[in-house]
Amino acid sequence: MGRIVSIGECMGELSETDMPGTLNMSFAGDTLNTAFYLRHSLGPDWEIDYVSAVGNDGLSDRLLDFLISQGIGTTHVRRLADKTIGLYYITLKDGERSFTYWRNDSAAKRLASDPAALARALDGADVAYWSGITLAILPNQDRLALIEALSHFAGRGGTVVFDPNLRPRLWDNPDTMRGWIHRAAAVSDLCLPSFEDEATWFGDSDPAATARRYQAEGARRVIVKNGADDITVAVNNSGLFKFPTPPVERVVDTTAAGDSFNAGYLAAELDGAALADAVAAGAELAGRVIGARGALVAEAVRRP
Ligand code: AMP
């Protein structure tokens, strides 16, 4: 019996369809993707709650209906009267996707603006999952409030799990991003970075350097994802382990690869799996997710 909270922003996704003049509407967001895969991977003795903010409008209602339909709790999604959810639009040209965003004034930017609500959301939870995107969208004072709330949560025995999910475009500049990401890692028990992003923005020479850097910032455990290459794991002071990534027959769409890996790993760990088996569970789930189109692929989840 346990409870996981996933903290972040979920947006409406508009994409073009084969039928001219018709758009498809769905919902997406890194922390939603992980909540979705956790819900589908764990049994009913685990509650998965989303922590965010939405508006009072019909579109926000649709998002909450969607979360509830997926078995994700919405008790701690705050309603803000003068806001609505962020939106993005996907254009497909010659097989390449490009994105147009309307998210600068989204309700989710206020998800940490009420410290009492944040404390209520975390109260009694076992695991808090969040990402660098969660942190990027907040004003500075709310970044501090969220880090402080998670630090208290960790101090009371909660497990904080963080995916840096580096998105420099959401930050004022790369230095600001790097500084906050390290502050976030310092309050997180487990960090789940992706090497390609880390090499680009922190200049790490190899996944071991990424793992050591996050450990030096205060993360107890670090799992470095690296596409089709080995997964590098650092646990406490017991050195580095490397685990192979199972080959994928056909990569169709890498959306949510990292988010689903995180959920597959975490669900297995919470089910009592050993480190190697939990890493394999994360990689196998991610491998099936990228073999199909879209971020939320329920069929990719295989419960024992
Ligand atoms: P990434 O964030 O790109 O490192 O990917 C996250 C996870 O998705 C990896 O750790 C792998 O488990 C899986 N993955 C991504 N790309 C591939 C690939 N080309 N082949 C197999 N697995 C992959």
C-alpha cells in the first residue's frame, strides 16, 4: 500500500490529422507520462496522484476527466479561476515534427504558489516524482518553495525522484538552468538523467561523469539513460554499474522514452525488484513505448 505524487505540467496537445481541417486533441506532459506508466505498471495498492494547477474552464475539466479515466488522482490539482492549461500544436512536415506553444500564462506555472496546498499534497505520500520541466516553468520564489517542500518531505522519510529533463528553451539562460537543476538534485534521492542532454548542457565526457556530478550535488542514486547504449547506475558509494539496453526491433517514435523508463524502473523497485531487474524493467518498457506512435501507449505495459 503506498502513494506516489507526480508534480508538473500537463498540456493540451493539438495535432494535424489526415482529414483536412480536423485536429486531434489529447493531453501530454513529461510528469503525466510517468504517472500514466506508473499507474499501468503498479497494482491497485498504489495510489498515483497528479499535483498541478488548472483553470475552471471546460478544457481544464477535460484534462481532469482524462486523468481520472486513467486512474490518476486529481485531489491535489488546484483550480485557478483566471487561468487555463497550456496548449501546443504539432505540425508535421516531411516526417519532421515542429511545435508551437501557448504556455507562458498556463495555470501550471502556479502549481507551487500555495505552500499549504503543496504540503497537503505531499503529506502521507511515499514517493514524489518531479522533473526539470516542473522547475523550469515556475517563478523563482515558487522554485524555492517547491525545493523546500520536497526537502521537508525527504527529511520525513519520503523518496524524491527527479528527472532533470533539460529544456534550455524554458529557462532564461543555460547557466540559470544548470544552477537550479543542481539545487533540485541536492534534494532528490534518485536522479534519472539522459546522457545526451547532460553531455550537451553540462559537458559531461561520459555517463560516469554525469552520475558522479549528480552524486556530488547530493543525489544518493543516479541512473543515466543513454538511448540504445548501456545504462549507467551509481548507488551510494558502491561504485558504478553498467546494464545493457535490450535492442528494439523498430524505433517508431521516441516520445516518452525517458518518462516511461523512469516509471518502469520505479514501479519494479517499489515492487521489490533487485537493481538489475528494475533497470531491465525500465528499459523494456521504454523499448516497447518507442516501438509505437505517441507518448501514452497502454499496450506497452506488461504486468507479471
Ligand atoms: P534516452 O532518454 O534517449 O536515453 O532514452 C531513455 C530510454 O529509452 C533508454 O534508457 C532506453 O531504455 C530506451 N531507448 C531510447 N532509445 C532507444 C533505442 N534506440 N533502442 C533501444 N532503447 C532505447
